[in-house]
Amino acid sequence: DIVMTQSPDSLAVSLGERATINCKSSQSVLSSSNNKNSLAWYQQKPGQSPKLLIYWASTRESGVPDRFSGSGSGTDFTLTISSLQAEDVAVYYCQQYYSSPDTFGQGTKLEIK
Amino acid sequence: EVQLVESGGGLVQPGGSLRLSCVASGFTLSNYWMHWVRQAPGKGLEWVSHINSAGSTTNYANSVKGRFTIARDTAKNTLYLQMNSLRVEDTAVYYCAKGGITGLGCWGQGTLVTVSS
């Protein structure tokens, strides 16, 4: 199984500042067939279901604000929130869907400083 | 509007069984890979199972293999998860999710399964 490891486990950022969350996979999730990374990011607010933010490592889901961006390739990935808003308080998860079983990172809790 | 609604959760004793349902609306379930993902209280997300769009392939997490079975009824546009030999550690909110090559784009609200004596 591919192990996904996120860092940090928790993060406190001031409003308007940048937040960066990292995700590392135990093996590459880059598909040679389409040269895309099978890596997604999800946001889960308290009491809510997870919501897809980013897929293919860097493609924003429709309706997701452009302050959210994803980057990286192979085994190392980053989710960046360029200017933190109060409504971004949540737990963020990365997930690889390159090979079964799909696996999630342990989550990163983002709070306001 | 694309929507998933789970049901069937509840309190069950260790060793018991439960069947979860997930009714899809706004799209045809059999056109997509469908997944079950669970979240134990205060914990992270754990992928449980998926079924491919053709209904010909299923996969399971090692933690549930041999005990859980994923299935679907295309006429009812409904996904199921049959859970047998339940353990205390299966206690979680169970979500169904619509999948594909672009991740899990739609999730249900979840249904709580509590395994306790």
C-alpha cells in the first residue's frame, strides 16, 4: 500500500497570511500513461463531509477559490492557501488514487493564529 | 443536483451485521466508480472499498476484507455496503463518495455505525 504522510499535523496562520501543507507519498503517484499525478486534496470543516479541492495534484475543482493551489510531482506535494480566510479553518487531507487501496494522509488541522 | 444520501447506520453488537445504503440522485451511479470511506470518532479518513463503473471489480481495505461486501442496484441507483462480523474498531461515520480519475468529487453526509456491547 502507498503510505501518505502529511506535515505538519497542525498549523496556525494569521488571517491574510499564507498557509502551506505538505504531503509525501511512499512511492510515486505519477502515471506514465498520461503524465499526471493521481493526487487529490480535500477540505473537511467541523461537522461536515469532506470536499474535493484539488485533483491531478494541481487542478482546482470547479467553484474552489483561486487562493487554493496545489503543486508537486512524483512523491512530494504541497497545498497552498495564499491568503488565509476565516472560513478556511478545517482539516485538510491528501489522497492518492494511483493504486488500490486508495490512501489518505493523516490530516492537517488548520487554525487561525 | 448531484447528491448522495446514506442510511442504515446504528448501534450493533460485536459480531453483528449491518447493511448501509447510499441513494444517488442527479447522476447515474453505474457510470462511475463508487467508494465507501469511513472516519472513526475524532480520527482521519480511511478508504474502505470501491466498485468500478462496470460493476465487475471490487476492492477492499485489508482491515475489512472478507467481512464487508460492496454492491449496487442499478435500477434503484443505490450503492450498498454489507458489513458482517463487526468489531468495535469498525465504529465510524461511513461516507459514500462518487469517484473517478479526478478524485472523490461528491460525498454523502455520512451515517454513523457504532459497534458496542
